[in-house]
Amino acid sequence: MDIIVNGARGRMGQEVCRLLQEDGHRLAAAVDRSGQDGCYARLADYTGPADVVIDFSNHEGVEELMAYCVQRGLPLVAATTGYTPEEFQRIQEGAQTIPVFQSYNMSIGVALLARLVGQAAAIFGGCDVEIVEAHHNRKADAPSGTALLLADAVKARRPDAAYVFGRAGHHPRQPNEIGIHSLRMGNVVGEHEVIFATDNQTITLKHQAHDRALFAEGALAAADFLQGQPAGLYHMEDLLGP
């Protein structure tokens, strides 16, 4: 399979470029806006053969990204975080024409965590739910897309849930709140913890990323999954299966 990697000089782009050849894939083109180290500066500069695009660039480039993939009919693995509602709508529009795999976290382990979180939220319907995430001190967006993904897994079972980002002031916690707390420190790859607490017991579900390679592995698994899929918007839940 021939893969275009967009954002190829970033940390995750470099991981994908390194791993894809070990997995028997071929790097069709490395694209990075710097245009350095043999990269194309723009997606439109590459017109050669390709089977899929893996994007680990910047959410602000979503318009160019979607236009390129739709025009060429290329499946897309959208692995960038920080999309605004308008940008995510552009992805949804593109998914009407091409298959798009979108996830705020490309870890299969995190996908499993989200499934377990949904199950716990269904069983412990009246409990307090708090989410704590930690990342390196260079991460720009907060809370992380993964924290929101986990919060959404709870909200799917508790539609009246309200997200509370951080906590301050002088008022008691409301029963329907989902607290979401972000830590930025050192070189933490990624940690996500979901806490379910009742008056009598606490259950904690946690995932720790030890190496960024796990996200590249997930992106390549998503690229394989998209081959032969019809147009539509796919997520990690689809990759996990029933």
C-alpha cells in the first residue's frame, strides 16, 4: 500500500514514516510545510500514485487536506487533534465522498478504554465521573482530544451530563457533571484516567502511553482498515469491531 504522510517532519509523522516501511507499506510521499529533507511543501505538489493519506499535521490545514483527498478520491486517516467545530464539519462533509478515519487518539488501547468507560457509565449510572489527562509541556490544546473522546463515551450513556473543565469557586459538585482536568508537564507522552466514584466505592480506568510509536501503529492499522471501505466517517470503535 502506498501512503502519503502529511506532517512528515513532526514527531508523529516521523514515527509513521519509520514504521510503515517495516510493516511492508511504501512511503509514496512525505509532505511537510517546511519543504525540507525531501518533503513536498504542499499536498497538491504530489500527483503520483497513492492509496491513502495519513495526516499528523495541524488542524488548521483541514481545508487543503480535505480538498486534496476528495479531488483524488483518496481515503484519509485524520489523526490530528484540536479541530474546531467548523473544521470537524469540513471532515464530515468530505466523508460523504471518501472514507475518512478520524480519531483524537490513534491508540487501540485508548479505544478499548473508551469502550470500557461507556460500559462502566452504564452500570454505575449515578456515580461521579472525573477525567484527568496529562501530556508533555509542549502540547497546545487542552483538554486533550482523547479526554473529550472519553467524556463523550460517558455522555453517550448519560445524555444530561455537563462537561466542567477544571474546577474553581465555592459551590458543590452537581450530580450530572463530568470533571475534565488537564496537566501539562515534562515529556509525558500521554496519560488518561477516568474515575467513577459512589459513596461506597471507586473504580479507576487508566491508560498510559509509553512510546509515541503506538499512535503510529494505530494510524497504520486504520489505513489498512480503510482499504475497500465505502465513503463514510469511521472511528476506532469500527476498527475494534463488535
